[in-house]
Amino acid sequence: MNTDLDLVIQDMQNQIANLSREKAIFYALAVQREQELQKVKKELEEMKMKKEEKKGDK
């Protein structure tokens, strides 16, 4: 009986470790996506500003 309990505990610890790893990966991907989004937004704003400057030059 004790062996079964040890196996259950070990399995649960493995599941927790796997979920923690997956959570870390998900978080890293979310951070990367947010950084990429901010970069694209900045580039878009810069392009809009350049477009407005060209309009003003005409």
C-alpha cells in the first residue's frame, strides 16, 4: 500500500513539474509576443509620422 501511495505522489510531482515547465514556456511566449507587438506599434507610429511630415512638405 505504501508503494502505491509513493507512486501516486511521484506521479503528481511529475505532473506539477510538467505544468510548471509549460507555464514558463507559455509566459515566455506571451512576453515575446507582447514585445513584438510593441515594436510593430512603434514602427507604425513612426511611419505615420513620416507620412504626415511628407504631407506637410508639399
